[in-house]
Amino acid sequence: MVRSTTFSLIFLLIALTVSGCLRRSTPTDSQQATPSPSALPSSLPKPNGLVNDYSNVFDPAAKNRLDMMVEALRRDVNVEFEIATVNATNGVSIFDYSLALAREWKPGGESGRGLLLVLAIKDRQWQLQVSEALRMDLSDEVCKELAEPSVKLYAQGKYAEGVELYVRSIGDRLGAKR
């Protein structure tokens, strides 16, 4: 009887150990920051300046205004702000897509002071990627708060106005930190 009980106890412990190894772990922050290679598009668009309107939602005047705004940020606060509109991320989360694009494009270059705003028009999603050098000034909470008025404009199809407002708000925030 004792031998049977001991065997049962050992079997139970082995079963619990094995099931613990098979349990799906919760991803850590560092795991969430790395997009799955299989989830990424096979080819990402190449930048053709700081404002990349692959969805053709900016008219020429708006694109020109945005170009001047992001160029002023580069000159005044040493921040490279890149913008990309895409039709869709093709099933990839907007976070993973924009992170892959930021890693490919490397906004901020050597200084590491870069931002990348991606709008997926048909998906009705957006994401701002902030370089590590700017995290102190532009935390996730601050970026979401600054984006609220722009998100309302995006919902109305006023993408250029929304992006202009967001770029201006971020520029004001960074200018005030100097």
C-alpha cells in the first residue's frame, strides 16, 4: 500500500511538472516589443522623404505643410519625425508593423531622436513609435493624450489635419522641454 501511494505521489509530481512546462507563458515587455518574423510583411515600403503618403490621403498642399513641419522639428529640437500612411497592414498588428518599419527606416539616425507615425487607413488604426532617446519626454500616456484631438479628425477622414495637429502638439511638447 505504501509503495502504491509513493508511486502515485511521484506520478502526480511528474505530471504537475510536465504540465507546468507546457503552460503558455505570458509574454514580457521585451517579448512584446519584438514582432514575430512570420507576422511581418515580406517587404516593407521604402521611405521617400519624411512624409510618405502611400495611401494618397494628403493633397499636395497638405504634404508640403507636413514636410515643412517635420523639417522644423529636425532643425529646432533635433528630432526626426517620419510619417507613413499605408492602406492596410495585411493582418499584422499596427504595433508590429510600425515597429518593423521603424527598425527598417531608423528615424533619428545617429542621434537616436526619432519618431515614426504610421496610419493604416483601411484598418482605421494608427501607431506612433518613439525612440528610446525620447521616451522620457514622450511616454505612452503623453503620446495618447496628445493624440486624442487627432484621432477624432482621423475618424472623420481628415488625415492631414489630424497629423498636422499631432506633429504640432509633439513639437510644442518637445520645445517646452528644452
